[in-house]
Amino acid sequence: MDRTALIAATSVILFIAFAMGWFARWIATRLSPINGRMDEVDRLAQSLHEAEEMRDQAIVMMEERERELEAQLAEAQADLRATMEGLREARQEVEMMQAEIERLQP
């Protein structure tokens, strides 16, 4: 084997070794997505944290609104009871007056 053939064979072997190393690195990167996509994982974690905070705020707002509505409902029910009691008393008074008028008429 002369010198030119030896250089050519060595070059081919080194190129093949380089290509295999590059391919192995590419495969390793594809098989471990966390190492290659850490920015995306950080962004997703931040988005999840923000979504959880928004959910917690929405729950607090919903609970406050529910308390307000329950208070309004209790007030409306109390008003209704008072109105019904007043109406009942007014009906009784009307009946008593009608009975008195019928008694006084000849």
C-alpha cells in the first residue's frame, strides 16, 4: 500500500468515525427530550403556575360572589315573609271589617 492509498483510507475511516459520532449525538439528543428542550419545559412550567394562580383567583371571586348572592337571597326571603305576614294581617282586617259592615247593615 503506497502513501496516497494510506492517506485516503485513513481519511475515509476518520470521516466514517466522525459521521458515526455525529449520528450517535443526534440519536442521544432525540432520546432525551428534557435535555434538548429545557426552555420549553420552563415555559410550560411558568404557564402552568400562572394558570393555577388564575384558577385560585377565580375560585376566590366565585366564593365571594356566592356569599353576596346568598345574602341577597336571604334578604329577599325575609322581605317576602314580612310582606306575606302583612298581607295576611290585611286580609284578616278586611274580613273583620266586612263582617262588621254586614252586621251593621239592616
